[in-house]
Amino acid sequence: MSTSIKAVAPSPASPKLNAQPRANFWLPILTLTQRELVRFFRQRTRVIGALVQPLLFWILFGAGLKGSFQAPRWATWEMSYQEYFFPGVAVMIVMFTAIFSTISIIEDRREGFLQGVLVAPISRLSLVIGKLCGGTVLAVLQAALFLLLAPTMGIALSPTLAICTLAWLTLLSFTLTALGFIIAWPMESTQGFHAIMSVFLMPMWLLSGAFFPAGESGWLSWIIAANPLTYGVAGLRRLLYFNREIPAGNGLPGLGISLAVTCLFCVVCVGLSVYLASRRVSKDAR
């Protein structure tokens, strides 16, 4: 008896199989982002605190320091302290929202949700990007609401400049959320996170030129220049006053330098976030 063996030609890959890896990457990002938004808007105290506290800072410090404030050398016009402080408060809103959104990492680990995500067949990059996108969307939404007050300070933004400003805030929010991810991932308690916030993140914001001009502060000006958040604040100032002639230097970095440093800082923070999330440690099993 003779048996005929027919060669079976390999069938072309199914479109569903080709779409599966893409779905495994983008679906966790969308799901985690949506989860962060739902969690935030269900906690009304977070919505109020994230906007009201920086707004109070802007009003109270602006009223209290307007008499002793001396405009920096790059300000070629009459500038009040409230106007100078305005971009700093916008960055403060971005920082608070972006950083505090990563506290959910500690809560998710304690409740067991994070362990379920870690054993799921998804890449750690999609896990990181999903958490970062959630914090970024929240931060940009709140900062955009605050920027609606810009005309009260005599800051007029054209539609093009408004889009560029929102793009800058998106980059800054993504970077700061990644920084919060780096801090929150090894933490086991929210108390430790708040301690780091007090001794590291708040001084980082204060020494960014957001609260007071760098000027000729001696050794303090070197710290301000080495602070990567300084260039995030400076870039926002440059965009808000893009239509005015602001000389380069004099304690205010240029827009190109600010963009380069902020992008580099973003790459470093995101890379460290992915590295930390990719490590296997015993506490992830708890």
C-alpha cells in the first residue's frame, strides 16, 4: 500500500494573531490610564485639594510678598510677584498631581492589584506607560484649568501658543510622574512616600526658580542651575512670554536648552521606571 504525502503550504498568518501583540501592549496602557482617571474623580477631596491648595498659595504668597519682590533682570516690564509666581504655581499643580498619582502604586501593592498585573502576560513597559499616562492626563487637565487665569496677569496666549504650552506641560507631567514612579515603586508605606516628598520634592520645586528668581545667589544659584526642574519652569515661562523679547541668560535658560534638559530628564526617569518594574523582588509577591 502506497501512501501519498502531500506537502502542506504554511497558511498566511491570521490578522487576529498579528493584532494580538499590539493589543497586549496598548490595552493595558488604556486600562491602567482609565483606572487612574476613575479613581481620581471618585475621590472628591483629591480633586479639591489638587487645585485649591496651589491656588491658595498663589493668592496668599502673591499678596504677602508683592511689597518686597524685586523683578528679575530678564523681566523688562513691570512684573508683580503674583505674575512671576504664576508659572511656578502651574508647575506646582503638575508636580503635586503627577507625583501623588503614583501613591496608588503603594496602595495597589498592599491590596494585591499590582501583583495581579505583574503576573499578567503583558510587558512591563506597558505597565509603566499606563501608570504614567494616567498621572499625566490628570496633571495636564488641572494645570490647564489654572492657566485659564493667565489673562488676569496680562498673559495673552494665541491658539498656537496655548497648544505649545499644553504640549510642554504634558512633557513635564510625564517626566514628573515617572519620577514619582521611581520613588513609589520601592516604597512599602505611604508615610515613607510623604517623607520623601517633604525632604526632596518640595525643595526641588522651591529651588527651580518657581518661588523666587535665581539671580546672583552664590552657591544657591549653582544648585538651581543643576536642578532639572529649573528648566521645566524656565521653558514654561518662555512659552507664556513668547511674544515678548526676553534676553537669553540672566538666570533664565533659553527654550532650546530647557527642552533638551527636560527631554533628557524624561528619558532617564522613564528608563529607571521600566528598570525598577522589570526587576523581580520578593515584596512583589506579598
